[in-house]
Amino acid sequence: GTQVKTIEDEDTPFISFQKEESRFYGSTGCNSFFGNYEVKEKQDNITLSNIGSTKKLCADMTVEDAIFSAFAQVASVNYNDTKMQLKDANGNVIMELSPVK
């Protein structure tokens, strides 16, 4: 994926996965988003669905567009204690996430 820099006046983007409910939520830095996820039989296959978001007008849509574009391509996930990688169907990393400390 491409590194995307956040806008000074916006919040830090984040995503949180709720395992018990198979839901995720977060922020693009401007708008909030939410949806469902399902991990398939093969442990690294993941599907994101029912994605929705607030629709505030953002000063710069670069980060938001990159996040939603990545969501549309997610096919698998790899994770450990230090990072989570969301990958496309070809195994290319499209989003790399680090835990908040």
C-alpha cells in the first residue's frame, strides 16, 4: 500500500475489531465508519461487509479515500502483537495497522 499522511486539523485514523460481535468501527480522521467482518475457515481469510460511515465534509479526502479503497480490496489478514496487515486477493499488503500504545 501507499503511506498516507494525516491532516493536521483532523484526528488520528484508527480501527477497532470487536471479536465477540464480529464488528469493526473506527475513524478516518474526519468521518466515523463501522461494519461487520467474518474470518473464514482458513484462518487468514477475512471479509468486510455492511460498511457504513458518517458523511461530514472533510478538508482533505485523501486519507478517507485510501481507507475505503483498501476496505473494498481486503481478502486476508495477518497479525501478531506488533501489527496487523490487511491484504488483497493477490497477497499484497494494502493496509498495515499498529496497536495504540
